[in-house]
Amino acid sequence: VRTLSRLNDVYSKAKEIEFDNHSKYVFVADVHRGDNSSSDEFGPNKNIYYHALQYYYQDDFTYVEVGDGDELWETKNIQYVYTSHSAVFNLLQKFQEDNRLIMLYGNHNMQMKNPAYAEKYMTSAYDSFLGDDIDILPGVEFVEAIKLVHRETRQEIFVCHGHQGDLGNDQLWWLSYGLVRHVWRYLHKLGIKYMASPTHNKYKQHKTEKSHHKWLRQNSAMLICGHTHRPRLPNSYDDRYFNTGCCIHPRGITCLEMSYGEIALVSWSVSSRRDGMVYIKRELLKGPMTVEEFNKSNNGGTHGNQGNSQTSETGQL
Ligand SMILES: [Mn+2]
């Protein structure tokens, strides 16, 4: 119940952005850029991620980071994150200069909610390699959510990280933050996995996704989230719950591409050719599906003649 009212509140305040059938968006979440120590789970995937980012930059996509981009629970100072992954930030800055960067905060970078904090830590940093202060993302603005609205049909896509209303990750985020910061971080460095995180906890995933499905039954928008680290493209047009997955899976990264009115789930991973040449491969995991087919406000009606939008728990990737 709390989750639903939180989601409705976030939805009503979400920043509106128009899109059309020529738009290209890539939705990426849970990058968890860290300090390149052994607890930085993004470290092993940084080259894959960088390559994917370059592809989207060259292919005119708008990059939407759906929360938890920087791991600020385990790494207090963004300075260390910047130093560890400066090439990534330089590329994000190019998206920013082209007006193709949309940054959402999640529970692991909730600090960015405060514009003064984002201004202080995200706009410039000391580059120890160059020995000088340099710009990171000048003028960057972090929002909690966005609402993509189709220019002609007014179809809506609600995008948020997905931790909203999850007590320990939302209202009490500072408590979890403290535990991670002062206790968990050290266990993590020893190689212990965090079982309470939605990534590894089956029950918790279920709960979060259940709330999202409940929200969808009361709203006609499509919903794109991250947070659970479970990539998801619906099995049918009656279901409007999408999840980007994450960038810290040992097998690679996953994301959602929306281009020319279609949406698909893709992965990027390391592969090799017959001659032993190693390369980074983009693979279509599921889809594409037509965005307009998800438009329930057009043909759905209020009496549920689209079927009662069964929340299928099966077939998730
Ligand atoms: Mn999260």
C-alpha cells in the first residue's frame, strides 16, 4: 500500500519528456560504478560497458541511467569513483554536451537527490593523473523519475529506479547505507555476497515486482525499472513491466533499447571467434516489441476488456 502511494506520488511529479517513433533511447540501470577495489563489482565489466556506451553514443541514442549509477554506499567519495572510471565519465560528459543524458538516482546514489550535493561532487573532480581539477558532468541534474510521453498518441512510459516504497531502501535508506558503509563493505572485500540485496534474494524480488504489477493494474503507462537486477521484457502486450537488468552480472551487462517505436532487451558480453580473437558482443535477448501495442489508454477501456492483465511470474529471464 505504501509502495503504491509512493509510486503514484513519484509518477505525478515525474519530469515529462516527449518522444516519437524516431527517438532512440537506451535504458541502463545499476551500473554501480565503484572505486575499482575488489569490492567494485562494476570493475570486471567496465570495458564491456564502455564499449556499449560508445556504440550508443555513435548511434545517436539518448542515455537514460535508471538509478544506482554510482556506488555511493560502499564508496563515500565520488572522487574515487571518478578516478577509477574517468574514461566512462568523459563519455557521459559527451552525451551531456549533446543533450542526450538523463540521470535518475536510485537507493545507492540517493545523495544525488540533493542538487547541492550533485553540484559539488558531480560537476568537477581532481584528476590525479593529470594533476588538475577537471569537469565531470557540468550542469548535470539528477531526477527521481521521468515520464516519456509520445508526441502524437500521448502514450506514457514511466521510468524510475524501482526502490520506491521498499522500506529499507527508500524511507530508511540511510540505515541500510550505514550498514553497508561501515560493516558490509569490509565483508564484501573478503568476497562475501550480500544476501539481502534484491539481486540474490528471491523473496524480495518477488515483493518489489508484485508492487510494480499492482501499480500497473491501476495505471495505463508502461513501467521501466532497474533495482532488482533481473532483466525483463514482457511476454505479452497485456503486461507492461520492463526491467533493464544490471551492469554487474559476471556474464556481462543488460539494457533496454527503444528505437524507432520498438523496444528490446539486449546484452553485451565478452565472446571469442574461432581463431581465438576476443571481442565484445551485442546480443538481442528478447524482442523487439512494438511500443504502441502497449498503449492501453487507446484500446484498453476501463472495463478490462484487454484481459485482467495477469501478472505472470514465469518466463522471466
Ligand atoms: Mn537499487
